[in-house]
Amino acid sequence: QKAQRYEAVKWVMVFAIGVCTGLVGLFVDFFVRLFTQLKFRVVQSSVEECTEKGCLALSLLELLGFNLTFVFLASLLVLIQPVAAGSGIPEIKCYLNGVKVPGVVRLRTVVCKALGVLFSVAGGLFVGKEGPMIHSGAVVGAGLPQFQSISLRKIQFNFPYFRSDRDKRDFVSAGAAAGVAAAFGAPIGGTLFSLEEGSSFWNQGLTWKVLFCSMAATFTLNFFRSGIQFGSWGSFQLPGLLNFGEFKCSESDKKCHLWTAVDLGFFILMGIVGGLLGATFNCLNKRLAKYRMRNVHPKPKLVRVLESLLVSLTTTVVVFIASMVLGECRQISSTSHSGNDTLSLQGMSEDVNSSIKTFFCPNETYNDMATLFFNPQESAILQLFHQDGTFSPVTLSLFFLLYFLLSCWTYGISVPSGLFVPSLLCGAAFGRLVANLLKSYIGLDHIYSGTFALIGAAAFLGGVVRMTISLTVILIESTNEITYGLPIMITLMVAKWTGDFFNKGIYDIHVNLRGVPLLEWETEVEMDKLRASDIMEPNLTYVYPHTRIQSLVSILRTTVHHAFPVVTENRGNEREFMKGNQLISNNIKFKKSSILTRAGEQRKRSQSMKSYPSSELRNMCDEHIATEEPPEKEDLLQQMLERRYTPYPNLYPDQSPSEEWTMEERFRPLTFHGLILRSQLVTLLVRGVCYSESQSSASQPRLSHAEMLEDYPRYPDIHDLDLTLLNPRMIVDVTPYMNPSPFAVSPNTHVSQVFNLFRTMGLRHLPVVNAVGEIVGIITRHNLTHEFLQARLRQHYQTI
């Protein structure tokens, strides 16, 4: 019943995460739409007046006033929570891969992210609100099931469920998928995104929950948007923040087809070009990011705000001047009026043609450059996908170039910013340009411009982010046209292969720039020349089963490890004892009734192997043992069973391996008993779980599992603890709290096996244990990163 209740609560929480993510998307969309409409309404009326009066500089100043104010507010929010900058997808990718980025799933982060992306999009920057939706959904997934927050310390509920990293990671996966679903109206695409780009550890039961969460997010956003914009609650006409509309040929045009087999050749070529453009974009953005890390980030935080304002200023001036000088006045085609019924988009409150802009143009004409620049990005994408009126090739080329350069410069500044929509818009302009050239110069009248715009958008976005399965499904769900599945898939694959020839995807590049040890899906075949012993860390910091508080505090304060092996020393004179001990356990009918069983003796050994941090205590123990040394005439086995060993000379747990150690001391045989986490040791110290030397370990207080997890997910830091009330000579028995059976590998295990075990089981520490149960090293994420393995492989070749 307890297990069934746990599962039922998990389903309820998954639904709640989906609903809350949908509401966050609704909040962002509503205010972005409100601010953008206000800004464009004021600027448009000003431009129309000043075109006649000759005061266009005043219109430019009004536009600058709006944009700089919004961007300044977005930058201030990032100063409050720096991790809210950017799209958040690299950070969430790291989190789901097993790396904790500080502050990435805090309540303050989602507040700054949602408000910041609202202002940065409304401020006219070439950024999207869809990428940050993924981060926002992940934060909701991490925080909602915990029912507590650092920012709201006073509000706490006694909610006993989901107090583990595994549950939290599953909910973050569901939240990220819900963010994609809310952004694009693509619940299946969201699930696949979480699987492909996110989790390093995935189980079958999680798939169903994540899909349910994505559906809940799409349903919530659709329900409220349809009601708010149309007043028809329950009509479900607006599935996501970005909807590509319905692709449909005009009924009057009998030759028109959405795409033909001949077009596939052009789509493959567009995929190649898209991959090259994406690789160029990533290369330029990487150089910019490195420049920022060297010259902007070390300086005062105000410099980052100034950089954001500079980008906003430049973008606004370029957009205004390009619309005024470079735009062409195009005739509004008659088909766009006669075909209004076929061109109207499902779920769009107004026709595509109503968003065309007539800036600086006479009646019955429209400014094609202003139509693309002076509209929200979603409207500009719909113009390129569905507008029957033509866009001049020169306009499309200039628009693509300006948008490419400015969006590359913008991604990485200190504002919340997404990359999906700018990439789609850039690629759509490229695709529409190809369609225009094929129609005008090659005479292919049958092609449908909207299809080429969509394929161009897919090619460029695929070349930048290098996603395959999830991006294909997201685009198919956004177009609501399953026949586009094959061309989109082929284009994305070609774009990815072309781009991968030159560099990685944009998110992987930013992950690498942060120095995060991200694990790929699998290692290269060449790495199997290495074994576990080649990549492990041999210098261990360990604890004994019974350790003094003084030693534990010293170990925790002088290291940053998250787990420690629990060991006993296996000295030379003890090997005979172990050999005899093995014989005892195998021969139950041994004549001496006083002989202990193997398990009992191991427990007795563990209790006697106490660590003494001071040489004074060690000497005192030496004297104590010398007085009780048994007579030499007694049986040797009996002596070994009853003897109390002194600690190994010159070894104290508060000392980590140092350069002065001899080889014998450095590689001393250590019998492995289990792993204990830093958080567990800190909890034991905080709660005073220990016993004195005069007592037995049975007198030590016992903590329940719930008590051990009470401080989750933020355990106290050892440097902040006041341990003056604890006697440093008291002893802590860690054996009831350690993991006695962690995953472990042999020193001869191939690296590919180590990697698969580490990745599929979601491990953080992997002990390397030899054939006789001695720990010889430990493997962490750092030892499995591509750079570390490459360095070890070079060393391997040099030794050969």
C-alpha cells in the first residue's frame, strides 16, 4: 500500500508540474504580447506621422526608449540571479546528465528567468522565449514536489515523499519536457527532447509520466490562451506559444504541391548549406563567448549591463535604418485577398496578411523589410511560411545576413534568451530565398515557397543545435502536417552530419566552455585499449568504520569529495588471520567452540579498528596492549582472534596522502567495506551521533532513513557548523549508514564497460576493487570525460 500511495502521489505531482509549466508559459506569452503590441502601436503611429512631417529621428528615439528600458530591466534581473542568463538548456542538460550547477533549479531563478525573457523579447532583441520555457519547466519540476524553497524559508510543509536525487532528476526531466510541449505545442517532441538531450539515466516508467506531464502543459496553455484571446473557453485552438499554422495550397492553383520527390534533392543541398551556416554560427559564437569570459565577466557586473544595452542599441538602429533604407515597396497581390479563406491560419485571430507593414511606402504596397523586422518574431516566421506576396531576393539576403550576425552577437549576453525562434526565422528567410531563386531563375513554378521556408528553418536550426529525433517531431507537431516528416528528417540528418564535421552543437560548446564534465552516450572504440586501472584515481581519502570526530571534521574540511570509501587496513600479519578466518567459515564443525564465525569476527575487527588521530593516544594504546599481550604458549590462531591491533604507523585519517609517504604507505592494502556520502557524515556530526571510547558502539544513537534525509536537498556545509559542543575524541560508527554493496569494478575492466555501467546506472562514484576485496582506486565523472580519456590514451601509447 505504501508503494502504491507513493506511485499515485508521483502521478499527481507530474500533472501539477505540467499545469504550472503551462501557466508560466501563459504568463510570459500574455505580457510579451501586451508589451510588444503597445510598443509597435506607438512606434507605427509615430512613423506614419513623421514620414510626412520629416521627424523620423523622433520615432527612432521612441523605439530606443522602449527597447533600452526593457533590456535594462532584463539585465538587472540577471544580476540578481546570474544563472538565469541565456536559454538555460546547457545548464539543464548538465543537471540531467548528473552535474549539479549551483542555483540552477531555485525559485529565484525561475522568477528572474520568466520576467527577464519577457523583457528581453519585448525589448526587440533577437532572442526567443521558447528556450527559457524549458529551463522554467525544469525548475518547476525540481521545486514543486519538494514543497520548500530557500527563498521562502518560512513556508514549509511536512511532505515526506521524493527526498532523493533520483526522484528530483525524474521530475526535472518531466518539467523540461513540459517546457518544450508548452513552447511548441508538441508533447511527444517534448518527451523525446528530454530523452535525447537530457537524461543520462532513463527508465521505462518515466516515459509515460513525462508524456503525461507534457500533455498536461499543452492542455493548460491551450485552454487558457484560447479562452483569453478568443473568449471561447474549451475550444483548444492555440496549442503552443509558437504555432507554424496550416500549410495548404490555394484551391485555385492546380499545379501546386506541398513537395515532390524532385524537391528532395534541393532539400538535401539545403541541409548541407544549413549545416555549414550552423557551424559558422557556432564558431563565431564560441569566439565571442571566449572573448566575454576573458574581458567582460572579470570586470564589474555593470559592464555586463552596458554590453546588453549596447547590443540593444545596435539592434534597434539597424532594424530601423534597414527598414527605412533597404526595404522595397512590393505590390500586395490580389491572390492574398481572394485566398483569404484558404490562407487563414487555424488558431490565429487575424489573417497573416494583416501583419504586413506599409512603412515608408505608398498605398496598396507594403515594405517587405519592415514586415519582417517590425513584427514579433513568430509573426515574421508566419509571413515567410504563408505570405503569398513576394519578398525580394535582395531583401531576404540582407535580412538573413543582419539577423545571422545580430542573433549570434546577442546569444550569450546577460539576459535570458532563447535560440530556437531566431534560428527558425533566420533559416526561414534562407529557405524562402532559395524558393524565390528557383522560381525566378530556374523556372520551377510548381514549388511551394512555404515548404522551402520550413525546410530552410529546419536546416539552419539543425545546423546550430544538432538535435535529430526530437527536433523532427517538434517541427512535425508544430506544422500539423505528417507528410513533412521525411523531408524534415532528411534535412536535419544532413545538417547534423555536415555541422559535426566542423564543430559541436551550440549547447555542447557552451557546456564545454563552462568546464562541465558532461558524459556522452558512449565512448570511442579506441578507448577500449584502456582499463579501469589506467583511469582510476589511486590516491584515496578514506574513513575507517569507527572514526574519531576530530578526524572526520578534518577530512571533510580539507577535501571536496562527495563520497569516501570505508576501509580497514590489511597488514601483513593480518593476512594469515584472514586465511585462517576463511577456513573457519568453511568448516562449521571446527572443534574449538570459542572460535567466532567469519561474519562475527569481521564485525569484531571493524569495531576494534578505531582511528586514533593523535600520536599520544597511539602510544597510550601501545602501552595498554603491551600489558595485555597473551602468553606465547597459546595457540597462534587464538592470539590473532583476541588481539587488539594498533593503527598502522604514521597513518591518521585526518591526513590525506602526501609526497612524504613511502610507496608502502601510499599503496597500503585496504579492505573495502562500503561507501559513505559527505552529506551522511555531515548529518551524523550535526546530530551528534557518536559514542565514547569507554562505551561500545551499540550505545551510539541510531537515525532513521527519514531523519537522515530531513535536510535534503541542501545539507549544511562543514565549514559553517559549530562543532564546539562535540568532543573531538568521541567515535562515530559509520557502518549502519554506509552503502555496503555499491557498484564496483575490477582493475582489468575495459573502459567501455566502466562507462556503460557509470552512465546507465546514474552513478557518481565507482570503486575499483581487486580480486581479494582491496580497494585500489575510485572512478568519478571526471575520469570518464572525453578530454581525460584522450590524455590517458596518449600516455598509454607513449608507454608502449
